[in-house]
Amino acid sequence: MTVYDKPAVSTDEHIELLRKRGLLIPDELRAKAYLANISYFRFSAYARPFYRPNQPNHHFIQGTTFEDV
């Protein structure tokens, strides 16, 4: 039996996390709609090329926007 110990995170919390990591999100409603449809985890796979190299906490390259990803 698999036990998951991470709590569920809301779309608003994911957006907050992305902003803390340096992602610019000019249209929050659009970002929420995308994350609600494709999920944060699929989005995060496309975000990988925009992470700063050698940063363990997945911070974004300065100036990266949600639309870039």
C-alpha cells in the first residue's frame, strides 16, 4: 500500500509558489484556467528549460513569464 504524505495544494497555492520562485504571472485568471485544465505537474515539466541552472529549488531565470512556459 502506498502512503502519500504530501497534502493537496490548491491552484492559488501553486500560483503563489511559482511567483515565489520568480515566475512572472501578469494574468492570474488565465494562469488559474491553464493550471485547472492541464495541472501544475504537467506545467512544471514544460517549465524545466526556464529554471536557473544548478538551483535545487527550481527558481526561474529572471524575466520568465507564464506565457513563456
